[in-house]
Amino acid sequence: MTQLDRHDVLLLAELQRDARQTVQQLAQAVGLSSTPCWKRVKEMEGSGIIRGYTALVDREMVGLTLCVLAEVNLTRHNEDDVRRFEQAVAEAPQIVSCYATTGQADYVLKVLVPDIKSYESFLHETAFKLPGVTHVRSSVVLKEVKAETRLPLEVGEGEGRKGKKK
């Protein structure tokens, strides 16, 4: 795991808040000059800490009004079946999140579709045809109480670059 110092964490928090800021704005917000700020951002991009930048789109305003959490169980858990299932999930655009879990379900999928009829079609045309699927339990989301995209980053006091104490 890469050790991040206070400035790195502040930069990540600022980028999560607004990734369209200029280097100058970022530098001012975290207390650095522009060149070191730019270098830190580029280093975090290169190392994979920053995976990319995106726009947050209101799903309901683009017609994706139904959100369903689908618990999925597989018949077998051998490497080939799991790989094929996960590949098929990655290719289904309606599935926006997939988590391998412990407990009653092998996977939990977050599915976004326009309406219940679309979800029924998704079940029959996609979910039930995913490799190895034996059972799907659906929970329709009535209200999103919290749907945060920002990571809960904490800034350690008194830390220098790469987590070393000053």
C-alpha cells in the first residue's frame, strides 16, 4: 500500500470535491505551489491511486429511475465459472456495481433501469443467463438515503511525505 502524506490526502479530497479545478486552485487549497502540486497529482495518476476523472450524472434525470439490489448465487465456485460470471457482469451495462460477498449471496449487483418492466426484461435476458447463476433475489430500492462517491479520507496530523513523522 502506498503511504500518503497530508498534502496527498488533501489533494485527493479536493479532487473528489471538484476534479475540474486548475492546478493553481488545487495548490492554493492544499498549501503547495503549483509545480509540486502538479507532480503529486501526476504521481498519484501514474501509480493508480487516481484511476480517472468523471462527471456525476443524476440517474433519474436521464431516465434510470429504478434501482435494484440483486443478490446472486452461483452453482459452483471454481475458477473458470467465477471468471466467466464476472466477465459477463462486466459486459452488462445495467449492472453498475458488483460485489463478491460473504453471507447468503455470492454476489450483490446494483442494477439501474428505467422501470420495473425493464428490470423484468433484464432478469430474463441477462441475469438468468449469466454463467453459473442458480438464484437471484431482488430488492427494489425505495429511496437512496446516501449514495456518496467520495472516499472518507482522513488527514493525519503531523505526517510528512510517505507517512513519515515530521
